[in-house]
Amino acid sequence: MIRLFLIIAGVILIGFLIINDSYNLSITTMGYEFSFSIALLIVALILFFYIIHLLKKPFKWFAGYRTRRMQKTFIKKENVLTKALTTVLDGNNEEAKEVLAKRKALFSKGSTEQLLFDALFAPRAAVFEQLKTNKSTELAGIRGLYMEAKNKGDVAEQSQLLETGLSKYPNVLWLLQEQLELQLMQDDWDGALVTLELLNVKKALGKAEYISKKSCILYKLGRLSEAFNWAPDNPIIAIAYAGENPKKAADILKKSWNLMPCWDTYLAFKALIQKENRTGQMKAVEKFVAKNANAKLSLLAVVDIAIDNNLWGVAKETLQVALNSYALTYQMAMMMATIERNGWHHEEAAQEWEEKAEYADRTPIWMCRNCNHATPEWDVKCSICNSCGEISYHM
């Protein structure tokens, strides 16, 4: 825009000089008369703007000097901090002290960096206590003291520090996350549900984690209908909810099975149909697994109900389909041993299958997604890492 103005002004000036240079301007004041050409006045104005334009960059440089100096000082501080902390991590405390002693002048008295320097070689608790007394580092101090208490297993101290932190910083995510973990560890399910919802509002949890934890908390609170609505694919929640609603039990179990086939779900359904005759039981199970009839657990469910009702031909034929389609498992080998022994009275063949069973995979199992701990039964929390909602079914 400025360049365009200067170009236009230059054109106008040249026009004045070419067309007419006789226009004069006279000013009389205090007995004196000043007379000068209008063209000369325009020339002076244009030259003035040119000079301002040319001097703009130097002015900018001088204006930004203070900012550049502050940035340079900041970089120096960062370099000192980095070097000091590096030497500490390397175990060379004497060199770190020397670095800090030489460059302490960079930092003002009472500053955050000065606090860090003064506390650097003190005991850890003293470092965090000192940080906690300064407003700019208070939260860092609380966090340090909390982690110390957590490592020592001091639940009372953890609770007190979280209460202090949340009273001053109610929106800090790590405080809410630690509070949720502590509440879950203490089986404070009501409190955990409130904290979980706060974290969800702040989008601090993934959708899957939120659903898993919420369904488990609702399950422990006995709100089985809500828990099942949130996690119908959780077999144990489905089984518990089915036990609470006998009229809808079959539909509840079937919905859960279709989402996540689990042997425990099949066994719960099997208990519902015990009073039916063997034809009714067979039809019920076949209908129960119909959505994915060729899946391994679906085939094994048909084999199991056939064995219970002495339908040896159906049992062996169905099991053979499973053996041709899937890797041998302990359960499959033991089923075939039962069929050979009780259905066909082939003791030698039965023993061979029992020997194969000893070396076969014993899945399915329950496994913690957090620490990979395997367990024969599902629970809300992992017995090893105490994670909530992380145990899932592995076939």
C-alpha cells in the first residue's frame, strides 16, 4: 500500500513539473513573507515519506532489541538448566554445582529456576516441599509429594494431597486421573463414577476406556441394567443381568453371545434350557449360535450339548468340522476323548486324545490388557496391576 502511494505521488510530482511550475504559495506572518513553489512543497512531502519508509526497518530493529535480548537470556537459562540437570543425571553432582554457582546470576532471587537450583541437591521430599511453597511451582510440588506418597503406599497422604490440589486446581487432568485411580483402588464406586464423568466431559479418556470403566463401576454398584446397556459385550455383566431378569435372560445372553462369544455365556444359557428334552435343547443351542454357527465356540457349544444328550454322531461330526477349521485346543481334545470313550467305546483312541490334550492350548482365558496377566475368571479389577475395566476375554 505504501509503495503504491509513493508511485502515485511520484507521477503527480512529475506532472506538476512538466505542466506548470508557476504555482506559488505565499505566507505572511509577523511582517515577514514566505513564498515557495507548490511543486517544491509536494517534492518535500514525498521525500519525507520516502525517508520514513527507508528508516522503518531500522526503527523495527531497535523496537525488537529488548525482545531479542530477553529471548537470548531465556536461551542461556535453558542451556544452563539443561547442562546442570544432565550432569546430575550422569551422577556428576560436583560439576553440576559448579555450573550452577557460575551462572546463578542469570536468575533473579526467588524465581522458579532459583528455587530449583537451591533444592536440586536436597532430599526429594525437601525439593517438592520447597516447590509447593511457591505459587508458580505449587502444582509441581504437589505432584512430586503425591508420587512419593504413592510409591510408599501412603493412601492417607495421597488423599490429602489430592484434596489440596483439587481445591485449588479443579480442572487439572492429572489430579482427576489420580483421584479416579485412588477411588477405584479403595472401591469407592460412587466417587469413582463422579470423577469418571468429569474426565469424560474434559475428553481425557478414550471412548473404549470410558465405556469399559463405566460399565464395571455400574456393575459394582448393582446397576446391572445400565451396566449391560453400556457393555452388552461383557459376558459376566450379561450373565449377572440375566440372573436378575429370568424372563429376558435368554435374549440377554444371546445378545451378549452375538457380540462376544464366551463359554461362560453358553453355560449360563445351557442352564436355562435344562428342563427341555434333548431335541428341544439341541434346537435351542443351534438357534443360540446361529448368527455365527461356524465359529469355534459355536461349534463346540453344539458338540457339548450333543454329548450331554448322548447324540454321539452329531457330536463327533460337528467336532470334526471344528478340528478341520481350527487349531487343536485342550477342550477340543478332551471332548473327542469323551466321544471315543463313551460314544464308541474306543478306549485306546480316547487315551490318545487325552495325551494330545496335555500338549494343546488351554485357551480361552481372561487377560488384562494393561499388564497381560492371564486369569481363569473375570473381575472388575486386575489382581496384579489393579487396573479397572481392563480384563477381556481371549479365545
